[in-house]
Amino acid sequence: MLIDLTTNKEVEFYFRKVDRAEIKKNTYLPDNGWDFNWLHPISHEFEVFGLVTQSNHDFVEGLIALKQNHDPDFMCIDIDIVESSPINKKIIKGIPNLRRNYKGVGRCLIAFACQYSLDKGFDGFVGLTSKTSKFPFYESMGAIHTFGQQYMFNDIASQKLVKTYFPGGVLWSPKQI
């Protein structure tokens, strides 16, 4: 669920593909408060998707970079980066963000990766490398710690997330920038 923190109510959200031109135009880059350079995953053949709300299809509330991994030993969707927009970060440089718009952006993005895995024929399997500080976040969503900083969402965890976050299916933004 995506929660508007000014009203404390659920908000309908959508996804859309984000391309290189939009990343450069809207500067989804560290100079503008993002932790990651979002041009990097595109240059490594990841697809980038943005979460937007009904009230503003132009403003990205968070981004996720996904790639199909067809290696027979892994067969999953790989997540390169997942990040809330600067305005939606819970903490910015160690300080609580009191101007935060939405709560749940990261969870919605992870659930989207699980749905994407199902849609692409990977049975819901999703792999990622996590920051140590994010281990509890992924585990709370059902991810399994495999080794080192590696986590995997299996078919059961993914189906549970998809059922919770997309009971009627993923909503796609009618507007592509």
C-alpha cells in the first residue's frame, strides 16, 4: 500500500517505463538528492520503471531497475537498484525527513518486481544484493537470505506480495513521458 502521509490514506499508484532521456531530463542523479545514478542500470541493459500516483503521472515517487536473468542456475529477475525519490525517503543523511509525501514506495516497487517476474515467466523469483541496513526490510517482505548480501524472493513470497499489492493487477500509467 502507498500511504499519503498528509491524509494517512491509501493512494492509487501506477507504473511506467522510464528511459534514458527522462533520467537525464529529470536528473534522477545524486546531484539532485538521489542516492544512485540512474543512468548506470540503463547502460547495463536493465529496464527502469517508475512509480507514479493518480494525481501526478509526471512525478516519479520511486524507481526500480530490473533485468531478466536467463542463466539456468539462477533464472530470476535481478534488481539492480530500488530507490524512493528524495522527497519520499524516510531519512536523509541521518535526519528524519519531515516533508515526506508517501510511505510504502519501496514495498510497492519490490512487489512490482515480483509481478514482473511472474509476467516474464520466472515464476516470481527475484534476486538482489542488499545493503546490510536493509536486511530487515527485505526479510519482512518474505525474502530469503541466500549468502553474503544476496536475497531472493521465491515463488511463494512473490505471490503473497502480488496478491497484497496488486489484487486487480498492476496499474500502468496511461502517460509515458
